[in-house]
Amino acid sequence: MIKPKHCPTCELELNPSDALGEAHLTCAECKGVFFCDEGLAGYVVALTQASVEPVFRQLLETALAAAPQESTSIRACPLCRTKLERFGFGEQPLAILDWCPKDEAIWLDEGDLSKVIRICRSEALVLGALQDADPEPESTQEPPSEAEAPYACPNCARFFGGSKCPDCNVIGYLR
């Protein structure tokens, strides 16, 4: 029997998900998300562009190298229950994430995934690895079909036409 995995924040049982083809665990209560670092990289790429992946990997490598060697988090890894290590991702705005070095996995609180994607997109734009697009569709246009929807929700992976997800009310990202 597989042991249930519990949220590092609220201790409720986590739910498995494979939104955008990347396996991860989510908490229905606090809206946190738990990814292996490969899954998080795939999710970031699915919500942005493939050219953002090396930028994400470089930012993650830099952040983990600068992280304190001793754990600064009171949270436990959902997989192995060891203490997670807290680290800062990106510069300003900085996202504070929790890392399990044993499982090479990352816990993101609600809103952290949006910050990670925003940081990666900004850095990719600075490096010329991403072409910026108009953040809002024309208001006089009809809403796009789901296949043509320019935005993706970082929480529920729904594609939509406005800048905010109609289900989660979270700002989406151009895909």
C-alpha cells in the first residue's frame, strides 16, 4: 500500500495531478504544489516557451548554490519527511521556495509558481531568449477558442482568453 503524502504547510493529504503532462502533488486547502525539479522545469516550459527552460535551470542552480547549508524551514518533505531547506529564487521580486535535496523536489506555496514563471520570463526577456507579447487581448475581439487561448493558469492549467483564470482568479501566463 502506498503511504499518503501530506502537505508540508497544513498536513492534509496531497492530491496527485498531472496537469500539462507533469506529475506533481497539490494541496486543496493551502493551494501549495510539490514538484520534482524536472517536473517543475517541464511545467514552466509548458506555461511559457521552450527557450525559457535553460533560464529556469540556471536560476535554480544559482539559487540552490546560494542557499544556506542548514535547513531554515520547519516544513517536512511530503515524500521522505526530512526537513526542507528554504531558498530564494530570482532577484526582485524574490520567490521563497522549499527544497528537499534528498528527493530533489520543490515545495511552492500558493502564488510561488506564478512568481517563478514571472521571474523566468523576465530573465529570458533580458537575455533575449523570449519574445514578449501583448499581455492583454484586444477587448473588441471575440474570446478565443480553447485551442487558441493565449493564457494558461499556473494553478489549474486551464487555458483561457482573459488575463485572469475564470476558475482560480489567478493571473495567467502567455503560452
